[in-house]
Amino acid sequence: MDRQTVVVLFGGRSSEHSISSATAGGVLAAIDRDRYRVIPVGLTREGAFVLEEDDPGKFALDAERLPEVADNGTRVRWPEPGGDRVLRVVHGDGSVEEFGEVDVVLPILHGTHGEDGTIQGFFDTLEVPYAGGGVLDSALCMDKHFMKVALQAAGIAVAPWVTVRRRAWESDASPLRAAIAELGLPVFVKPARAGSSVGVSKVTEPGELDDALAIAFAEDEKVLVETGIVGREIEVAILEGAEGVRASLPGEIVLTSRGFYDFEGKYLGGDGVDVVCPAQLTDDEIAAVQDVGARAFEAVDGRGLARVDMFLTPAGELVVNELNTMPGFTPISMFPKCWIASGLSYSELITELVEAGLRR
């Protein structure tokens, strides 16, 4: 059969550039080459679209050397509305190479300028089909404040929080300190619009708050301070397929010595955390987690996929922590692990995402 052309887009301008690049290594290695013709396109930290090497090994995740999209002098020229649908690459010597018509883009970008609705709007404007979240759900879930507002409006439990803006904090911190004190301890301080636990701190003493806010403000001028929820950390993967939305078997983050599931624990295989899938839950608990995951996906007008993270409290309440509209696909990431435990291989998972994009 004729292969369809898939652009795998990765890298990006956010602090999660290397994680996106590592995800690309996994996707490039596992995508069904009999079904798809692949064009790897990297997005540099400066925002240039470049033609990358189709070499999964180049983007392997290594704690000693995180993968990177470098500017190699090429420039990708995307198809434009009203013209042909051919993707072109301008090489450093000025020559132009045509790569044929693009059927769909798989944007495996994390963080700002990739997971926040901006790249989705870019492709909508170009009328280029793409897989994954749309403009609205990506933007909502990138901003943890508005994500919580949307979930609360749908009757889904979230952790109590205070939103702190840098200008308000620097102008008069007193009312904000009072509101934060009412949350109790511990609290988690996190940038409103960053992912992969970048800039996140756990505060167990009042004197730690200012330093935690400074770390978070380095990533975003808007910061959330959340009540620390006691409970099991449960995650469920959501896919939107041809037959509707379905949820995977849940997984669990088990902390053995880490204070929370940080960047090193998520991506670099750090000690003190185990990623367990499927989680040891009763049938009723599994059903409840899947139901909350699907409802949360609907509440943000989810498209394509999401990973829904929540806490299962000792009282049996499910409190949603966040939705991630482009979760990591690295070998130790929860999203693919949940689907593998549910009977869907890594390669089949990629095919489902690509096919969902083609249906748009």
C-alpha cells in the first residue's frame, strides 16, 4: 500500500527541549515504517525548523549528555494554504529539496511554544493536519490555573491553591502570604506554565517559601502554591480513537526516598522512585480512576491524547493534579507503559496517534 507521509516534529523552545528530543528517539525507532514515510524535523531552541537526521540513536536519553536539536543550516518550508502541499527544505548552499506532500504532523513538543496551543494554531493556519491536542485543550492544560478552573467547573476535585503573580508578590506579598498560610504545610510551589516538574519545589517550612517562589518565578511570572495532598500518585492514559475516548489501566508513581516526582526521577532514572503499571488497585478503584480521567479529558475539550495525574487519598477520594496533553514517550515514561500494560504496543500506540491526526 502507499505509505503516508508523517513529519515527526521535536525539540522546541522550552526548557523541555531535550525531553522532546529524547521522545523523538523512541518514536523514530518504533514508528511503523511499512505504513509511514517519516520526515524528522527539529525545532531549535531559537525557533528554527531544521531537517534532522533519521537516526533514533542520535536522540537517546543520556544523563551525561541530553539530546539536542542543533542548527545545521537547513530551513524547512511548510506547505501553505492555496498552494501545493509539498514540504520543502532549503539547504545551506541555497538549494531547495522537495520532500513530497505532507499527510500529517506528529508534534511531540513539550512545554511552551509546543504544548500550549501555539504550534497547534500554526498548523491550523497552514491547514496541515496534526496529531495530539488542539488549540483549546493544549492552552488550558498548559496553564495550571485555568486547568483547575475548568476541572472545578466540571465537578472534578482538585487540590486547593493560591495563584501568585510576580508583580503582585513584589508589590505587596502580605495578603498572598496570608492566603498561602491557610493552605497549611506542606505545599508545592510550581510555575503555572511549565512541565516535567521544572521549577517545582516542595515547601515543608514557612522559611522555604521565598526561595521556592524565586525558583518558580525563573520559569514563569505566574506561580501556583498548592496544598500537598496525601495519597497514592495515580496516572491514567487517555486516547481519542475512531470509536471514542478510552482510558488505559492506571499506573502509580511510588516514591521510596524522593520528596516528589521530579525531573530526574521522571526522565533520568534517578533512585527513589518506581513507575508501576498496572497499579495495584481494586476493580472499583480502576473503574473510578478511568472515569475521572475520561471526565477530566472531556472537561478541557481534550483531543487526541492526555495523561491525567491524580491522587487517591486514604478516604478514597480522587483529586486531579494535572493533565498533560503531550506526555513523554521515553522508555521510562508512564504514558506508553500504561498502554503497553493495557495490550497496546509502543508502535501501535504511535499508529493510533497518527491515525487520529489523519482523521481530522
